[in-house]
Amino acid sequence: MKILFALITVLILSLAAFTGVEYLHMEYVFGIVIPYAAFIIFIAGFTAKIFYWAKSPVPFNITTTAGQQKSLKWIKSDHFENPSGSFGVIGRMFMEIFFFRSLFRNTKAGLVKSSKSESFKPGYASDKSLWLGGLMFHWSFLYILIRHLRFFLYPIPSAIVTLEKFDSMFQIGLPIFYLTDAILLLSVTFLFLRRVFIPQVKYISLIADFIPLFLILAIAFSGIMMRYVSRVDVIGVKELVMSLTSFSPALPEKVSSVFYVHFFLVSSLFMYFPFSKLMHMGGVFFSPTRNMTGDSRRIRHVNPWNYSVKVHSYEEYEDEFREAMKGAGLPLDKE
């Protein structure tokens, strides 16, 4: 039911855009009004979420580490897994954001048959499939977004032209085949199938996990349709996008309905973004388990909300129990 509800939601959105443009001639609504509304909702929602996270107090040092913390000079520390300074934190955040370093250590659990008996016991093994699928999806999605900047800029920067040439290195005939299109489809399909066929993942999956996947799949399919099946007037599309970015909107005369479906689905994704799990794009920068230094052994972190209490220091403790400690043979700092 969760999968069906998410699929029906995306189908209704697609049909609404197609029907509205093809039969009701609502090009102005789907080409101008909704994109502007999506932009405003995205910026406002994203900013509000960031401000909410930024003002959330983090009184404790709760960094998550997987390496030796810096302590004594003769003990080798791990500068990136357990950073003691800002340079190490920046390095760890860079590896986390661009290469999903913590996900690379992902493991899977299962029952393994014992070699000595017929019984089964829990076992763990490295699992790189989620790391690879997530990396392929995020990088291909980013690549496609950068490639689409050619619709927003004039003249087109040479860097974007170079990226397009690299992406179409396996060109066979016309239209140009982009490698990132295939990678995006494969990776999103993989992320969807693992939520369907892995029982543990399926159990914890929600509708909010499937809607973004179906939305992105629908955006990718509609984009492929425009490129290979229902050809669109690229010049007209660029005129529309350029007019929107210059705040002087003007509708082109002849643009396929498939484009408006594609454009509406992208707008829907942007409107949904600030209220979904996709906000991990901004939230990763505010994760206290990632953006804090591991210095709890060198610096005492005190909760600023603690009320004032009388501390019983060790010196006072030793003065109070000196005779008893001496009688028990315990070492004393002061005789």
C-alpha cells in the first residue's frame, strides 16, 4: 500500500500537468505560476529549516568516531576519523559529503551456518552496494543539474560544454546519448528495489521514502521522452527558462506537453524538498556527530544548562578519608 500510494500520487501529478496543458490550455499556470511558487516554497522552506537547525543548542561533544582520539603524544591518533582540530573536521566533512565515507563501512547482518554444527549464528559482512548505489545516484544527479545550467545561462560557459562532451563520450548517432541519464535510472531503480526486496529495509520504509524515488524516476523518464521520443523545441524551452530567471516571463508558442509534465514534476520535487528527508543535503552540515572535534579527553565539556552544584574535589575527598585510605594501604597524593 505504501508503494502503491506513492506511485498513484506521482501518476496523478503527471496526468494533472498533461491534462492541464493538452486539453485545458493551462500553459501559463504550469509554465510560470507553479515554477515561481515552487522556487519561493523551496527557498523559504530550506531557509527556515536551516535556521531551525542552526539555533538548536548542542551542549555536549557527541561526535561519532571510528578511530583513536588524540591524547598522549606517543599514541598515534586518527586525524580524520577522530579529528582534534578544524582541519580534520573539514577533511572528514569533505569525505562524508562527496564520497559518503561512513556509508563505505556499511555492514549487513544475517544468519550464517556454523562449520562445526548444523546450527545458525548471527554474522556480519561488509556491504558496499548501498554506498555504490548512493554515490552513483548523487553524483549523476548533480552532474545532470550542472548540465541543465545551459538553459539558464547565455552564453553557455565552456566548463558546461566540456562536461557535456565528457558525458556524451559514448555517443552513437543522434540525439546525443548521455551516460549520466542511464546511471541515474539504474541507481534510482536499485535504491527502489532494495526497499522492496530486503525485508528489513522494507519494514522501516515509509511513503515519504518512496515518493521522492518515484518523482525522480518520473522526471528522468519524462526527460528521456523529450529527448528520444517526443522531441521538444529546445530554443523555446530556453526562451521560457531565461524569461523566468530574468523575471519577465513569456510563454513560447510551441512546446510539447511532455515538457510541461517534466517541468511540473521538477517543480513538485522542489516544493516537496524542504519538508522531506531530502533535506539531509543541508542537514549534514549541522550534524553534531560529524561537525564536531573529538577532544573530550583533552577538554572538559560542561553542559551550560546545569545548575550550580558544590563539587567534591579529590583533594577534599582525600582529606576526609585520609586515615581510612592510609589504613587500607591506598596511595595518597599528600602524606
